[in-house]
Amino acid sequence: MTLTLRYAARSDVGLVRSSNQDSAYAGPHLLVVADGMGGHAGGDIASRLAIAALAPLDELQHGPDQALSDLEHTVEQARQDLVRASEADPELAGMGTTVTALLHTGTTLAMAHLGDSRAYLLRDRRLTQVTVDHTFVQHLVDTGRISPDEAEHHPQRNVVMRVLGDFDVDLTPDMSVREARAGDRWLLCSDGLSGFVSPEQITEVLVESASPDDAAELLVTIAMTAGSTDNVTVIVADVVDADGEATPAEAATSDGASTPLVVGAAAAGDLPAHLTAAPDDQAAPDATDDPAGVVTSGPDDDEDEAVDDDARPRRKRRPWLVVLVVLVVVGGVGYGLWWAYGWTQQQYYVGVADGEVAVYRGIPASAGPITLSTPVELTGTPVDDLPDYWVDQLDGSIRASSEAEASERADRLIAEAQPEPTPTPSPTPTPTPTPSDRESRPAGDSQAGADEQAPAKATSDGGAKG
């Protein structure tokens, strides 16, 4: 049995960012997602350098025992490339990038992982997160200081502790070998997807989508609809038996299965020559080569314009084909948007409406003129009665999967925000003798009382005399 990969890759700048610092590469043997970080152009340069270093692995043959060491060595080479680039351009100092990579050989997949980009495996309709985030919040979860649910809304959930950076520190990536099994579907993504779309929703998309291309397109759409504030990059890849009969889903992607895909910042063009200069003991790359080692554009322009004259009349005789393709594309996009909107209306969160803590159905975002959320319950608690710290949490980050769960979270937040009243001790009343008490007291007791008062009176009189 010969296993191969059928794959698709998508990247979008997102709703907030002005530039895309994510990069991704998908080829017959190699899948990589890199989420860059750093001021100015540092983030996109870092992710592009990582892809440029790793992409040549897709062209080499690796034995089962060699693939892991080749991948680890190349990740270290990418780190050194970042160090040299920041030395050549001091403005890039401090740049870094996550790296999540899969190198396929035979029946195994070698994996390298640094940062908070993720790899998921869908096997037998069950989704498993294969990688562990190298973040401060994940460290708190691992040490038992917070729960996974608390980590989802922690204010420092985006603080990454291990990345591929230009600093001269050896941060070894997580290296592992995974089984490649026909029927598996892999997802590699940046946190622009995993930070805003739930695992349950990701599972549904991966299970229901007929092809990697459909799944990748829909995942990006859902992340955008969910209000992702980051770049969104995904790779979806199916492990298929190349010797067996292709399924309809495999056949739909078979034409492009051997063509590498480069998306995001890595597809923006060549890196400046001074950033890609090799050290003295290595040959310098050809300045005309693509930084990722693959062709990201089509054939030569002259070849594109050389069209057979006989082909033109045939195109004119089949206008229905163009119409059919347009209808299919429009219908697919429309269905995807309708499906994504329906999903948003199954979500709930705690927010503010009419100055009160309220439960909303939907997500805190809008698509053009369409608002994707509606208040369904007012708690009656004015936000002015809550401390500012608690009010800041009512920004839509408290999510829930049902109205009852959202209402419970709202009640819990209100209860935690209200200071507990300090109990005030009440004075103990002095009992007043009743007539019945006086009547029932024996005569001797009455006399004794009079005798007890006599010395006090004498003392008082004596003081007056003196």
C-alpha cells in the first residue's frame, strides 16, 4: 500500500490586522504552518524564512529513521536564518515565528512543533489535538493552577513561551513520529482559527466536508464569522491509499495533489537579498528562486498567451459551462455563509444590553450590515453596580453553548462581583423585671436587695462629706 497526501491550504489577513504574518506550505510530502510575530515587518519575514528553510524537504527522499533528524536539523537551520537576518537588519530584532510541520515518508509522519499553532488529527470521526501549546496559560493548566475552561478566557492566553526566534537560545522543538493511516484527515492551523472556533465545530466541518479544499475554505469562513482578530491560516490534508481506487473526494483534488501550495506571507514574493545571504561555507541561493523553493506563479507569461486558435471557437460554443461553474461557486459560497450564520445562532455569550448584564444569542460580531447577536435575557443587574474589572469581562469573551449555560455564567459573575455583607452584631437586650417577677420573689429576697443597696448609699454619703 502506497500512502499519499491530498491537501488544501488557505490564509486570510483577518478582520483586524493590516498585514498577514502567517505563512503555510503544503506539498506531497511536507505540511508547514508558521505564525510570525514581531514589530513592523518582522513577523512576516520570520514566517517566510521558516518556510524557505523547510520547503526543500519536500523534494528529498527520507527514510523512516532519517525523516525526524532531517526535520529537526532543518528547523535549527531556519532559526539560524532568523539570527542572520536580524543581524543584517537590526530593525527586525526580536522577530519570531511558530512552526508546526509534518514530513511524510512511507507509513509515518515526522512532526516538529514550536509555539501555539496546532495540529489536529481526525480519525474515525474523532478529533484529537496532537500538539501542546507552548504558552504561559497552557503551563498554568499543566501545573493545575487553572482549568482548561478558565484558560479559554485568560487575559494572557496569547503569551507564547517557546518560538523559533532570532535570539541565540536553543529552544528545542517538540519532535515526534506519528502513524500515517489511510482515511486520516489532518488539520494544521494558526491560532486565528483555534482561538476562535471550538473543537466541536472544527470536528463537524472536518467530518462533513467532502474534500480538504471544502474543509479549508469553510474553516476560514467560520473563523471570520466568529470575529477572529488574528490572521487565519489552515492546511487540511487527507492520507489516502494511492494504489486503491480514488474516492470522489480524492478524485476532486487529485489534479493538484502534486503541486505545492504556498499561502500567506510566504507567497508575497522574494525576500530581500541581504536577508537570504548564505554563510561563507554555503552556496548562495539564486536570487530569482522563490524563497520557498517552489513556483508560486503560473508558467511563463508568453506561454500563457500562446493559446491554440482552434480552442477559442470551442469556448464560445459552450457558454453554459461558464454559467454552470459560476452557479456552482455562488451556490457553494451561499451555502457556506448560510451554514456559518446558522452556527452563530446556536452560540451564546454574556454581554451588556440597555445598561444591564444580559445573555446574548449569537457571537459578538457583525457581517456588513448584519449583526450576528441579539439579547435574549436581561438579568436586571445594572453594570454600574459592578466593579470595573468585572465590567471589562462583558466584552463577549464569556461564551456558552446554550442559553441556560450563559445564564448560569452571568449569575455566577454577578454573584462573584457583589461584595459579601459584613454581619453587624446586635446588642443583647437587658431583661426588664415584670410585676409577676416582683410578686413572686420571697420577702427575704426583697430585704436582701435592700441590704445590698445600703452600703452603696453610705459610701455615697461619705464621699459628700469628705
